[in-house]
Amino acid sequence: MANFGGHAIPGSFFLLYGFWLTVKRILQHYWRSNQPKGRQTLPPIFKRLDYIEGGLQVFAAFVGIMVEQFVVDGPHAQLYDKDSWVKLMNWQHSTMYLFFGISGIALILSTKFLLVPSGVGRLALSLALFVEGFLFYYHVHSRPLLDAHIHSLLLVAVFGGSASIMLEVFIRDNIILELFGACMFILQGSWFYQIGFVLYPLSGPDWNLTDHGNVMFVTMCFCWHLAVALLLVLFNFRSKGRDVEIGMRNTSSNSNSQKALLEESDEE
Amino acid sequence: MANFGGHAIPGSFFLLYGFWLTVKRILQHYWRSNQPKGRQTLPPIFKRLDYIEGGLQVFAAFVGIMVEQFVVDGPHAQLYDKDSWVKLMNWQHSTMYLFFGISGIALILSTKFLLVPSGVGRLALSLALFVEGFLFYYHVHSRPLLDAHIHSLLLVAVFGGSASIMLEVFIRDNIILELFGACMFILQGSWFYQIGFVLYPLSGPDWNLTDHGNVMFVTMCFCWHLAVALLLVLFNFRSKGRDVEIGMRNTSSNSNSQKALLEESDEE
Amino acid sequence: MANFGGHAIPGSFFLLYGFWLTVKRILQHYWRSNQPKGRQTLPPIFKRLDYIEGGLQVFAAFVGIMVEQFVVDGPHAQLYDKDSWVKLMNWQHSTMYLFFGISGIALILSTKFLLVPSGVGRLALSLALFVEGFLFYYHVHSRPLLDAHIHSLLLVAVFGGSASIMLEVFIRDNIILELFGACMFILQGSWFYQIGFVLYPLSGPDWNLTDHGNVMFVTMCFCWHLAVALLLVLFNFRSKGRDVEIGMRNTSSNSNSQKALLEESDEE
Amino acid sequence: MANFGGHAIPGSFFLLYGFWLTVKRILQHYWRSNQPKGRQTLPPIFKRLDYIEGGLQVFAAFVGIMVEQFVVDGPHAQLYDKDSWVKLMNWQHSTMYLFFGISGIALILSTKFLLVPSGVGRLALSLALFVEGFLFYYHVHSRPLLDAHIHSLLLVAVFGGSASIMLEVFIRDNIILELFGACMFILQGSWFYQIGFVLYPLSGPDWNLTDHGNVMFVTMCFCWHLAVALLLVLFNFRSKGRDVEIGMRNTSSNSNSQKALLEESDEE
């Protein structure tokens, strides 16, 4: 969808999902930190949230596919017509949505059934990002310099997120890894908006798509987005942490591990 | 073997092997999950299946090499004739089979002898895939666009499988990793068929090997194969899991770990 | 800053930081080795040093940004003027400093607050190096052969350090990894000086920027810098180790683990 | 040294070193497998062997550097003469030897001093291979097709070995990884011989350096070398294992773990 809206919609989704992951994982982290050593089971509320997350993924993927297919100038579920392919771009976007839908199914299955390991959801999410990047990669060739460059920077966020979430399959409950993955989603979301602003400016003149200065600025701008995403997650982490520590001071705790924690955080 | 059959035969082998790995590893996973904590030894049936698997690999590799060498237009074990190499393509295919044969030998040795660690079989299988991809990689240059592209997509499945199985040497008994490896074999098998259909269509006109639309479709089609392979493995996993859980409910179990498992799966 | 000083200043900073990391981490390693098994907490002096390190990073980053912006021919915080970007090079350098500043903030936060895991500082430092390499990578294109080559060798040290420090997030208290990271900082620092000497020679004729012999020499010279950095760290490690072992012999120790250590080091 | 001998000498060294590593590591593995669980210390003979290995590395590196420098047409320790570099090829080879020397020093230090972790030797060996590959990589450009290709295949063995030995720093006492590293040395050694035979044939006509068939053959031939190296290590492993198992049957053992081992190996 080659207009500003076509970049703002996925951008908003990825931003929201990134923030949602940040909040969920920080809460899980503080919950685990506050428990005595033996108990590691999360309360059922997290299970219910995972159902909702998985369900929303499946729903959004379904809506996305329907929109891509049955929009006015879409392929209307027709793949091949006479002697040429019909609207391959829409079909590729549908394929991307399909994988996010599969990721939602995997999340629900792994939450519901005890014997399906919880890493299945992560693997499917990582593959969904991989497929998104994979299709984008072959998308981008033979475009003007700035257009190709700004999309290839998107791939840094996409593949970075994919690799990070793939690692979560093997390294469990590592809060840094989990927040880095969330951070990559936020970066991807905000960068989608940036692409929209650059390629389809809402006001002012069009950007020169072959100017080297523009390429240099855009590269640097990507780093700024990364910095903002990092700082957002870092301060979100810290502010939630302060609430939790205050809560811990007010609660009378019996387990040794909690006492030790309190003592150390008091001495600061 | 530049015809449809030449792609369907390896495709069928990889498909079968992928399904076989899926079933074997799911059964092993549920067996391990049902055992009380201390006992991790698999029953002897799995040992016998590994002998059969290794033996079949050696046998298939031997037959493959013989066919490649002594087929009517093959090199008949002659490597160099007068001043040029004889049928290097057949020799390369023989080399690929050789490594799958070595992988079979390694599997048998590591199953039979206690002091040979079981990872040896995985390493050899991973190297067999690596060599296949390595030879294919230098195979593909200087072909028409679509031909080169469709083969390079095969490499994604080949090297993906190789990396995944290499990881299994270090990360043992991780069901997600094991099933991902099986998934890559299924993907490779089905993609061999797809290559056959595209390059040597059974009916209809030939594909335009230089059309960019065809390249875009083929890239997307590869993702569909991946989606089907993932869903096949996922639902296979789930359906086997249901049988096992039902079996567990009917059995009176004594160990605590099993009780806990039952309670949690009942509450769902 | 295209002169010798513009390379000597960052070079000195990286050299100093590399040596500082070497000393800090060797001391931490010997402290941990001398403790009986149970106690792993570092003494408060290390905490205070981390505050100072983080604070200096933030301060140096702030000064760096100010200098880049408000130097005589700098952009004076102006990004866009009429129809072109203003001094993008200075803006890119400011961006690099910004990330080292964020890394300092993350180090302080993770030292101060118990619930912020200590790996956050490492991740931020790794990302700061990644961003530095990332911006340099797009910097270097379209320069003369030797200029491009000598900067791309810098990237080996930058990305090597970034990867090594990223690994430290997951593999904690591994002295080899920690010293390798420090080594990459020393290498980067000394290579900055080398770049200065080659591109802006203090005396003698200019280097021929397109001569293949110069490229070959520079490649080899990079390896020499690596060798010197490795040997510096290795002998520093060894000499500190000797002091510690002598100290241990003079102290009467009660714990078994220390006794065993002494016996083994005596028998050498 | 552009002749057959110049490839046979390093080839012989790498072959010998690979076999030496194979034997040492298999013996260490069986020693560890035969010990009861608690005791993991290797007998002092292994310590002495490591001294010898390190010493030989330092000695060989020293001799190698001397030969490269003071051979008749060498640079005689002169780096720059008038306005050009002197014999950069010999200087690059000296640099490679230097790193193997450093690796020997690191091995001796980590064997001698308890507080220097044993992984330091592995890291230095891995870096020595990395530097070898790094210098070769820039060596190879702008040569005839076959010459460049046959050297870039060498890089597969060099970087494969470097990565494998780097992994050993983090994953200790994994016999598969250790033997794979040894295998890469054997492969590198035998491939040096192959390069000698192809580029400087002892008898018969010269190879056509631009023929695509030759490139295809050489690629396949590399896989054969790999297969031979793998089988050599695998059967070496197995045959040593048989001796050990026989030895274990003849010894009356008391520890449970040994009994269990014997029972299982008897039942085969």
C-alpha cells in the first residue's frame, strides 16, 4: 500500500505490540523477583493475558489478510490471471500476516497444553519476523537509492528482533533479552512511521531520493529511533521497579530471600 | 538429473525422512515427559529404531551412489578421461550421498558404543547437509535468473537444517530444536518437488525463467511451503500429545511428578 | 574531524578505557578466585568504581557532543538549513557519543538499583559499539582505496568488541570473555592512532592512497596491533596474578578451597 | 613461497598437529569417562604434554619466522626500503607464525599458573587461525580463477577451525567439539598438499587455471578431503575406545559409575 497510511497502520500495530510486550515482561520479571526461590509459577492472570494476546494476533492477521485481498484494487483471492500474476504485492503482505497468525495459534497452543513447550510461541514469532524480513529483502531491489536504503534499515530492526526472539527459545526468563526483543518491535513500529514521512510527506516538498546527504541523515535518524526506543524501555523498567520496591517495603515478608533483597535495596 | 523425476526422488526421500524424524522425536519427547525425574534412559525400542535409521541411510546412500555412477549416461566410476572431467554433476551427487552414508555410519556407531557420544550422529548429519548446500552453492552460478533463485531458496532450507542440527550437538533433548530440524527436512523435500514442477512442468507451458514476477511468486511460494511444514509438525505434535494425556489419565501413577502433571492438565 | 588530532583524541579515550577495563576485570577475577565458594558478592569498592565509570562516560559523552556541535565550523545544533543538511559528519559523531552516554546511564542504573540486572550496562555498551560501527560502515563508501580499507579494519575491532560484550550479557563472570572485550577497546584505540599516522602523517611524505602494497602492509599492521594488545593484556593478567598468589601465601587461610588453591600453586 | 615445498611444509605441520590433537583429546576423553564422578583432575602426564606442545609451538614459530626473514630472497628483517615495502609476502607469513607462537606462550602460561584459566590457550589458538585466514583473505584477490578458488576453500577449513576452537573457550570438555577442531587441522593440512599438487604439479601438464570444470572438481575434492578427515578421526576414536573398554573389563572396579558402564557395554 504505497501511501502514508499503508505505513502508519503496520507502524501503529508494531508500536502497540512492542509496548505491550515491554509492560507484560517487566511485570513478569518483578513478579518472579519477588517470589521466594522455590516458587516460579506465574499467576493465572498471565496465562489469560497470553490467550488474549494470541487471539488478537490471529484476529489481526485474519483482518489483515482480508483487507489486503478484498480492498478495491486488491487481487480478490485470485492468484493467476491469463498470463500474469495478480497483485503480487498484496499476496506478499497476506503471506506476512499469515505467519503472524500462525504465531498467534502457536502461542495459544503452548499456553493451553502443558506438554507443548512454551518456546513454541517464541519460535513462531521469530519465524514470522524472519519471513517478513525475507520477503522485504527481495522486495527492495531495483528501487531508488533512498527508498532501498530506508527499507533496508527496517530489515535491521526486523532481523534483530527475529534473532533476539529466537534466542529466547533457548535462554529462558532473561529479562534483558526479552526487553531487547520488545525494543526491536518499538523500533520497527516507529521506523514504519519514519518511512511514511520520508516517502509520502504529509506536507512540504518531496525528498530527493538519490541525494547522498539524505541517505546519511536517514542512517543517523535510524540510530536516534533506536536511542529513543532504548530509553523508553529503560525508564519504563526503572519506574515500574520503583513501585515494586516501595510495595516490598510496605509488606511484611517472611522468606529470607525477600529480606535480603529489602536490606540491600534499603542501603542504597 | 535434469528432469522432473530427478527432483521428485530426492524430494520424496527428504519428505519421508522429515516425517520420520517428526514422529520419532515427538514419541521420545512424550516418553521423557511421562517419566519420573530420575529416569531418563529411553527404552530399547528407540535404540533399535536408530540402528534401522542408520542402516537405511547407509543403504540409500550406497544405492544412490551406484545409480549416479552406473546409470546409462553416467561416468561409470571414471573421473578423468583424456583431457577433461567426466560427468562432474554425477560425481557431485555421489559425493552428497557419500556424506549421508557417513552420517548413517556415525549414527550406528554412536548408538552401539557407549563411549561414542550420541552427538556424533547429529554432527555427521549436519555436515552432510552442509556439504549438500556447499556443493549446490557453486552449482547454481551462471544459470538463468529463476533457475538460480529457486535453487538458492533450497539453500535456505538446507543450511537452516544444517545449523539447527549442529545446535542439537550442544543443546540436548530440546524438543523445539529437534522438531525445527525435522521441519527443515520436510521443507527441503517439498521444495524439491516445487523445483521439479517449475523447471520441468508436467503439463502446460514452460515458465519464463527471466520474468521478475515469477521470481517474486517463487519467493512467496517458499514461505507457503514453510507455513505448511510448520503447521504439519505443530498439529502432529498436538494430536500425539492428546493421546498421551488421555493415556496418562487412565493410568494410576505413583510418582509425584506425574501426579502434578495430571493435576495441571486436568485443570485446563 | 579530518586531521591527526581528530583521530588521536578518540584513540586516547579508547586506549584508556581498554586499560581501565583490563585492570578492573583482572582485580574482580582475582577477588572472586580468592573467595570461598559460597560468597560471590564483590566488595563495595567495585560498586563505587562502577558509579565513577558510568559518570565519566556520561560526562565525556556530553563534552563530546558539545564540542562536535559548537566547535568553530560545527553545526551549532542546527540540523537543516535552507535546502541541505548542515555538517552531517558532526551530527553523526554526536550520535555516536550519545550512545556511549546512554551506556553510562545504563551502567549507573544497573549498579544503583538491585532489580535492574547488571547485564543492562553491557548490552548498552555493546549497542554503543554497534552504532559506532554501523555509522562508520556507511561513512566509508566512496573513499580512496587505502582510506576505505584502513577504516574497514577499524570495524573489525569495533564489531569484534560489540559481539564480545554482547556475549557477556549471557555468559557472566567469564574472565577470558571480559579481557577479550577490553582487548578490543585497546586495539580500537591504537588503531585510531595508526589511522591518524597514515592519513595525516606528522612528518614525511603523504601515503599513496591507491597503492596495493600499502593496503597489504596496513592489513598486516592491524594484526601486529592485535598481537601487542593481546600480549599487554596477557602479561598484565599474569603479573597481577603473581602478586595475588604471593599475598595468598602470606595470609593464613581457613577455608578448604583456599588451602587447595595454595597447595596446587605451591607445587608448581 | 610459491612452490610445492612451500605448501608441503605447512601442510605437514598442520597434519601432524591435527593428529596430535586427535590422539591427546581422545585419551583425555576416555580418562575422564573412566573416572568416578567426583574426580575430574587429569593426571600430571597431560600437564607435561601441554608444556611440550606449547614449547614446540613457540619453537616452530620462531624457526618459521627466521626462515621467512633470512632465506636467500627474504627481506632480512628489513620492512621498508627507499620507496617501497620489502617482500610483504614473507612479512605476512612471519606475522602468521607470530600468532602461533603467542598461542604457544598462552598454552604454557595457562598450564603453569593456576589462576590463568585454561581457555586462554584455546582463545589464542583460535585467534592464530583467525589471523591466518584474515591475511589469506586479502592475499587471494586478483589471482586467476582456480588459484583464488582453491585458496578460498582453504579458508573454509581455517575459519571453521577458528570458530570451533573459539567455542571450546565456552563449552568445556565436549569431545565432539574438540575432535571437530582437530579434524579441521587435518583438513587444512591435507588441503595445503592438494594446493601444492594443483598449482605446482610434480609431474604432468599444468592445470588450466581458468577452466570451470577444474573449479567444480576442486570444490568436490575438498569435500572428499573432509570425508577422509572425518572417517580418520571417527575410526581412531572407535579403535581407542575398544582398547579402553577391554581394559575396563579386565580391571576390578569398585565405583558404581564404572560398574554401570561395564554392564551397559557388556550387554551390547
